[in-house]
Amino acid sequence: MSAKPDVCLPSGDAELAMLDVYMPMMKSAAIVSAGQLGLFEALAAGPLAAGELAGQLQASARGIATLADFLVAIGYLERQGEAYANTALTQRWFTSRGAVDYTPGLLWTAEAWPMLGELAGAVRRGGPQTTLWQAMQARPQLGERFSAYMGAFARDLGPDLLARVPVGDEQRRLLDLGGSHGLHSIRFCERYPQLSAQIVDLPSALSETPATIAAHGLAERIALTPGDVLEFDWGQGFDLVFYLSVAHNQGADDNRHVIRRIRDSLKPGGLLVIHEYLDDQPPGAYHAAFKLTLLYETGTQIHREADYRDWLGEAGFAAIERIDLDPREKGSLLLARC
């Protein structure tokens, strides 16, 4: 006799028709609400009873107990006598004491949730009525939340980049296109003292970056140059260029244009590092979900490995290497030398 499916996971074979919709919805809503309330962070220092937790969060004891019981049922909290505690994975991923605090992702999800109501319309149109970038102009809070979420992902991706991207003593100038939060440039400048970096991004994306760079003591080595990567003249003579998680926001022609300009800006033997989600066929569940997200948020798409190889080859890059990160949901790196 086979085991029953976990009703909190969309499987397509739930025994009641709406469980595939209702249970994942409730699971997501509960986790996001815990992030908004600060519940996981309140438990980071140790277990608390429902009353104590409610007092810290300025919420009703009944509400907190009801939410916490559900979070126990889905494996995000555990009971210790009368108290609630974070599980090890919750402590790791959703508190300031963990490896990476993805709470900004929960807060971003709360902002993005209403956009899903437009999914059917986006499917009919083949794209959004209002793009995410247009929405950010009207509601600056969206941009701040999104940037914080991308910062959390950058902290998660950073060790993979350090492990996979070779930097020699002779490499001294890094160009970070779309580097917004500055965390990738900071990480590499801290690891490699001979490096200096130049970050190019839209002015709105760089509002918090100077303070972050200054806090790391790198204001003399990391320069910020506000501008659109499609149009801004960032100069030449770079040894290393980052084009990380940017290409899926651009069409094919724009990416071809940017990659050609990157090639012109690199010294002989220079290295281009692309981070992206590649449109392999058939797509896995995460990649398929991300493609659907782009459809209703930005109207853009992820691209095939073959597309990147064509653009890189046309620009004069050689020795192109693909590295799939672990887990696969982190995406892939393409390393190309000129």
C-alpha cells in the first residue's frame, strides 16, 4: 500500500480535489504571516510559550497559538512542552542567527501576492498590464522590499561564486552590472585585496548601497555609477565582469547588445560571469514556475544555454563553461573568456 501524499505539497493526486489548492495556499500564507509578525525571529533566542510569544509580538494569544500549531503541523516549528521553538531549518533560513535570513523574501512575497490575481489576464495578453518595474515607480516600497529579497539571495549565492569563479593576482578591476545591493562586489573585494569594483545600476537600485559599502570599509575600492546597463558607458580595461541575475529581465537583442559591450570592455583573457536560470527542456518545476512569474511580473523570459553560447560566440568569447549550482534551484553559471 503506497503512502498518502503530503497534502501540503501540490502533487496532482490529492484525494480531495481542492486540497492541492487549499493546503499549499494555507502553508504559504502561514509562513509569510510568521515573517510579517516577526514570529520566527522572536523564537531565535529560544522556546517561548504562546502567551509570552504573543506579548512580544503584540498579538492575541489565541491567534499566535493557532498560527503556531499550524506551523508545527507543517514542520516549521516544534513543541517543547508548552512552548514553541523553531526547527533547525527555520532557524537557519528565517532568523538573523541563521546562515542566511530569507525573511525579506517572505515580506516580498506578501507584496507580490496580489499580483497573482492578474495571472489569468497576463496569460491572455502574453504579458503584464503593468510591469513590476512600473509598479515600483508608483510604489517605492516595492523596490525596497524586492532589493532586500535580492540581497538575501545574494548572500546565499555568494559562497558559490567565490568557490567557482577563479580570480588571479593579476586581475584587479571588477565590473558588476546590475549589482544593486553591492554584496557580490563586497564579497570579492574582501576575499581579493588587489580588486577594485565598479557597480552599474539604476539610481533607484543604489539608494542603500553606499551605506552597505561603507559599513564594510570599502568605500575607497568600490565605486557606484548610476545608469542603465543598456545605455551607460562604463568604460574599458576590466579583468572581470559580473552579469548576475540580470539577463532574464532583458530580451534577446538587449542581451546580445550588452554581451558585445562587455566583450569590448574586457582586457584580453578577461572573464565574464553570468548567473541565470537556463531554459532547459523539459523545465523542472522551479524553472517552469519562474517562467510563469516572469510572464506576469515583467513580460520577459529565461533563455536557453544555446542562446547564450550564440551571443557569446558572436561577441568573440571562447572557452565557455557551464556550471549547474547545487541545489539546481540556485540556477547556473556561465564562465566565458575572451
